[in-house]
Amino acid sequence: MRDKVSGARRWVVKIGSALLTADGRGLDRASMAVWVEQMVALREAGIELVLVSSGAVAAGMSRLGWASRPKAMHALQAAAAVGQMGLVQAWESSFGEHGRHTAQVLLTHDDLSDRKRYLNARSTLRALVELGAIPVINENDTVVTDEIRFGDNDTLAALVANLVEADLLVILTDRDGMFDADPRSNPDAQLIFEARADDPALDAVAGGTGGALGRGGMQTKLRAARLAARSGAHTVIVGGRIERVLDRLRQGERLGTLLAPERGLLAARKQWLAGHLQTRGTLVLDHGAVKALVEDRKSLLPVGVRDVQGAFRRGEMVVCVAEDGREVARGLANYSAVEAQKIVGQPSDAIERLLGYVSEPELVHRDNLVLV
Ligand code: GLU
């Protein structure tokens, strides 16, 4: 099963607070440099990479000289805002030493459940990855408190894996992985090497909460793996201090706990799309566009659309029909009905002139399209 790890082309790597701040002693730049080196090697091997970094609260606490984690949410949020500055600076300078740009992206769970923001975040991340920059994502702790309360970014990392359609989510933590009993109290506890993410037996062994610094325990990591599995991604929960951990995972070494999805990436995504029964409009395609979609598995460009019906917004589901009314596909529209009216029949390089801006060159991207 480790070929799923070594063969993964798009990784989301999540690093937790305890690791990043050497258990609260401020940002551990030496360890960060070691991970950066490995992440750069991944990129150089052609693997696309998105980093989800916690540690803002923990770094802020140490910058502010706070020894213990405050209870008040506003104090934690303030610490996160202070710490985020140091956190992104540290990532930036470390990646910069290898000639890599980094990009700060602050997200909330709500951003990812709103269709329009979801598509916006997706195209920005896609653009960053294409530019070779490393997106460094954290929760926008100033405006929300989901991860401060529960997860230390575990859930956010899973949502990001879904957003970018990663095939692998690597959660680096201060344990070696998931054990079948608590290794702190049970010397016979065994590391679980592989399991199905939806295996109910895992609930019993994932008990317990996070440490003093971050909030995420094994339970939130298991939940994150299940969420990632829903979009077809594999998750590895693994010790971030294991020597050359990312390199060794890439080589297929059996480190940490690998949690497998029920279905592959494509099947899961198509199922997710197919589940969106509510459609908001119809696009009537010319013969060339039908062929491009069905035979060549391409995206739908505005030039191949003859007519736009209904009142949909960007990110909503539309039906694509041939001129004889036969349904050929369904997908998420990159433009609203009003915008689509203006650009259909036109080449994609005319979009900017017609609308004053360009979201994407496609009206429906093939990743967001299911043939019927
Ligand atoms: N997003 C937060 C951070 O980066 C979560 C971690 C926490 O609550 O300590 O610091």
C-alpha cells in the first residue's frame, strides 16, 4: 500500500504546533530548515506541494513571553496574530535559501464551504503551485476559532487536501503515528502501519486530546484522515522528528500510520460532484464542444457554448446539453450566468476584454465536470 505514498503527485503537508516550536521554546528554525530541505526536494522531484503550518499561537506565546496557554479566546487570537508574523518570516527565509517563494494563505472553514470562495481559493492555490511557490496555509485565527478550539489545523489540512485534490495528506506530529494503545502508559502498544480510514476500530485507539501547545490529538487527526478520504486522498500520520521523514515516505518506506480511502481520487471526486443534484442552469454546447468533453476529456471553453439558460452563480452546478437537448455532462461553472452570457461563443483570450477580468479560461474545468 505504500506505493500510494511514493506514487502521490500532490501532497499537503501539515506540521503541528508542538513540532514547530520545540514544545514551546519558540520557533524551531533548525527543524524547519530540515523539513524545508525535504519539501524542496519533493518539488524538485515534480511533486506539487502545499504546506499547512500551525504554530502561530505557540510562536506568539513565546514572543509575548507567556509561559502557559491563556484561556481567553481573544488572548489566543492575539497571540496567533503576533506569532503568524514570525511563522511566515521563518518559512519565507528558509525556503528563500533554496530560491523558492512562499505565499501566505489564511483560510477559514467557512471559506471552503462557500462555493464561490472555494473556487477562488482553488484557483489561487493552483496558480501558486504552477508558479513553483509554496503556499503556507494557516487558519485565519483573527476571525475564527475552529482550530484554536479543536484541531491545531488538522481539519483545515484535510479541507485543503480536498480543495487542491491532493492524493496525499501528511500530518507531521510529535508521535510516531497511531498506536493500538496509549504508548505512554502501555509499553506493549504497537504502531498501526496501515488501516482503512473508515475502520470503526480506530475510534477506540484514537482517544485523548492534544498536548499543552496545540489542540489536536489523535482524534482530530483521525477525523482529518476520514475527511481527506472522502475526496480520495490517503493520509499518513507520522513523527515529524523521524530523520528524513518526508524523503523516506517518498521512497515508500513504511513509516507512521497510513490511512487509506475507500475509493480513488477520481472516483471520489466524481461521486462528490454527482451528489450535487441541484442544478442551477443549462449550457447548450456546439458539436465541437460535445466532442471535446466526451471524446477528448477536455474542459468546457466559452467558445463552444451556444446558449446559456437559468440564473446560476460562480461555483454552482450547471447541466451541459448538446444542441438536440441530450444531457452530456454536469459541472461547476467558473462564471455566473450573467457573465457566461457575455463570453459564450468567444475565445478565452477575449474574456478579459468582455468582463474586465479573467477568473479562468474555462467555463467549466474538466476536474469539476462529470460526464453522464
Ligand atoms: N491555527 C492555530 C495556530 O497556528 C492553531 C493552533 C493552536 O490552537 O494552538 O497556531
